[in-house]
Amino acid sequence: MTRARYTLTTAIAYVNGAPHLGHAYEAILTDALARFARLDGREVLFLTGTDEHGEKVAATAHIEGVPTKAFADRNAAAFRDMGRDLAISNDDFIRTTEPRHAVAAQELWRRLQDAGAIYLGKYEGWYSVREEAYFAESELNTDPATGDRLTPNGTQAQWVEEPSYFFRLSDYADKLLDLYETNPGFLRPETRLNEVRAFVAGGLRDLSVSRLAARLEWGVPVPGDDAHVMYVWVDALTNYLTGCGFPGDMGDRWPADLHVIGKDITRFHAVYWPAFLMAAGLPLPRSIFAHGFITIAGVKMSKSLGNIVAPGDLLADFGVDATRYLLLREIPHGADGSFAHAHAVARLNADLANGVGNLAQRTLSLIYKNCDGRIPEPGALTDADTALLRAGRAELLPVLRAYMADCAAHKALESIVDLAARADGYIDAAAPWALRTTDPARMETVLYVLADVIRCIAVALQFAMPGKAGALLDQLAVPQDARDFRALADAPLAPGAAIGKPEGLFARFTAPEA
Ligand code: MSP
């Protein structure tokens, strides 16, 4: 029996600041995959949320002079709002400060302890508060100006010595290497798996998994030892189980099919997480996809450079559907993508206003004027008609499926826009406006073929632009129950259905003055 449920997750964002375009991208990419799976007939569980514990959040709240919980509440709300504004269709939103999550994290801890995978020791070493991560001496650089020790990512590392619980990560190197060997799709793209494999092959040290509550209260208490709170990554990773109902019966919700994360947190997801799960005797996630980073005109977004783009900035300029389209289309598969406003305008105009939008507007206006506002009745089909219909009804979906299985939403969208361009070529060659007087029956056939291809384009576009694609399907009078991927081949447009007065759906934008 094939397992129908498809569980996928985003990383859960730190609440030490407001959401930016990088968070928006991850949410939109994962949402596109979730919507695609639903359109493809799968039952989906799509989880997202916020990572609220840890030193970084506590320290930022302190600097801002706000109680930590109030600070976390405020920023968690900003992430929730971002999801709503971007039409993210998550089924749950897990906050790691919720009681249900503490229950899950503590139960995982107990299982690790029962399995003998956790022991009390003493932590001595380098730690970056900014990254909430430990570093080996050999990984650090020294800032020549200040003498500060810096991590490979340029944040300050400090020397820490304290009693700490440890997870026996060193026991898992061989098992992890085995996992990568037998399941090379466990972490994609392959370059990321290679990095992680090299890290593991270099040898693993046991991992400090607790902090002294005296120094950091802001965390999930270690069960049976209130002097410690859990290391934030143990707590954070467990959110994926919390969202599946752990420690209750998780049914077919776990294991997750896909964790979507950024390339900076592969070590946590592809090394620590499977090791914890192996130790606890729980199934491993099926795959992890690490996307690239969004840069602003080629430069990393950062507060100090003052080039942070908030999702709201794009929403104000372009609206939700175009914003989603842009991020999905512009960020290539697994690589970094540079965001620039002028380029965004050119992309939206080419693909949407002049592409899909123009095709739909031309076709629907002709139908509205010349066919009494009803979907026309096709007559005998030519080879060109059949080929175009086949492209929309049958050939598009397998291509989209292959790209989306690879998380390559930009390629999927490219193929949809290519189909619109092909339909544009067809309309120019068939010139239905000229057939009106010479061969009205042929005109009706041509307009039917075009309308049905536009239906297929709109059905396909729903995963990226649910609002605009839905509005286009409304214009075509496509019933709500004929909008999933099965309908591509099975539910062609019904001749005679009345269409609304066509209205341009895709705005043409102008680039700001340079
Ligand atoms: N809290 C951890 C994740 C815990 S998951 C169990 C964390 N939070 S984060 O807020 O720093 O990042 C959340 C996600 O956003 C991560 O997947 C991260 O890679 C991604 N991004 C952060 N900045 C980004 C860009 N500039 N571009 C694209 N994604 C980026 O890490």
C-alpha cells in the first residue's frame, strides 16, 4: 500500500527579530511544495513555527529591555502574520514555548536517557551565542584588531566551562555514514551531503545538550534535573515531532517526508537530528532539502549593512501572488539567489503581465465578444490543436512532478510559462480574430483550445499563485471540484458555460527610477 500522507516542514525561525525575505522564501517554497502535493491528491501535513528558546533570544530581549516571553510573543506573532500575508497554508504552527512542545521535548530526552545516550559531564570549549553552536579550536580564526576568536561564520566565540549533559554523538559516526551511503537523497543538493559527510568522516565528538539554568533559564527544563535546561537545538529539532502529535500516537504523520531548511543549518538536521532519532528508536525523516540564501543585489542581508528586505516591502509593491511567484521563480534550485527590484519588475512583466496574463486577456476577450460570453463548442481538431491540448492536459504534469520532487519550483514555473508562450505562438498562427467572418466554426475551435490550455495553466499555477490562478479559473467558470491535477486530463472545459467579463489579472509594473 502506498502511504498517502505527505508531511513536510520548514525550519522554525528564531524570534530574535522580525521576519525577512529569507524566512519568506523558505515559507513560500515549502508552501508551494505542500500545495502541489495537495493538488496532486495527497493528504498533506505542513508544519511551521517559531524557535523561541536559547541564549540569542534571551540576550536580544534583554538588550531591548523587554521580558523574554513578551518579546518572544511579539515576534512569534510577526511570523504568524507573515504566513497569513503570504498565503502560507500550514496545518499547524508550533511555538517551542507551548506546553505541548515541552512535553514532547522532555519525552524525547527521557528516551535518549533510557537508551543510555545521555550522560552528565563537563563542557569546556568554544561556543558562539549568536549561532547557538560549539566550535573546535581548529575551526576558529582570530580577529587581528580585537583578538576576539571568531567562528567560520564570523561571529564571536567565547570560552565556556560548566557541568553539562552530553549526547553520545561519537557513537553515531558510522551509522550516519551508512545512512548517507544507503540513502544519498537524504540531504539534497548533493554538495550539501558531501559537506556533511566530510564533517562526519572527520570524527564526531559527544555533543553538549544542556545549559545551566542558573545562567540561562529560558529553555525546556531537563527532566529530573532542574539545574539544567536543554540545549536549544535539541528542543528546536523536536518541534517536528510535536507537530506530529508526539509523544501520542503519530499515526502516519511521522516520519516527515521532507524538511525544508537553509544551507546554514544542515549539520543540525543531517547529523544531530538523525542521531537523536536513531538513539531514541524513532524513524528518520525521509529527506532534507537545503535551499540557498537570498542576497540583496548580490550582498548578504544584514542588519549592520541596513539592506534587510522585509516581506511587507515586496507585498506592498507587488501583492501576494506576484511576490510568491518572484521568489519561487528567481531563486534557483538550492543555490543562492540575488534579489533586485528592477529585475523583479522585468520578470513579472515578462512572465505574468505579457505572458500568461496577456494570453488569457486576449483569449477571454475574444470569447466574450464573439462567442456570446460562453465557452465555445470545438469542432474537428487539427494536429496543432491536439498537440497543444495534449501539452496542457497530459504532458505538463509529469514535468512539473519531476521538478517539484526535486524542489525546483523555478523550473516548474518556467515550464508553465513556456506553455503560455507556446499558446501565444498558436494564437498568432491561428489568428482567430480573422476567422470571425471567414470561418466562425474554426474560430470557435481555436478559442476552445486556447481556453482549455489556459485552464491547464491556471490549474498548474495554483501552487505558486493561489489567488490569481483561482481568479483565472473563476473567469473560465471552472467548478471548484475540477481544479486539482486530475482535472487537467479529466475535466476539460464544458462548452456553453458562461464566463464573466474578462478583467486583466496581472498588473504591469514599472521599475523605480534608478
Ligand atoms: N531556529 C533555527 C532553525 C531551527 S529548525 C529546528 C534557525 N532560525 S533562523 O531564523 O535563523 O532561520 C530560519 C530559516 O531561515 C533557516 O532555514 C535559515 O536557513 C533560513 N534563512 C535565514 N536567512 C536566509 C536568507 N537570507 N535566505 C534564505 N533563507 C534564509 O536557523
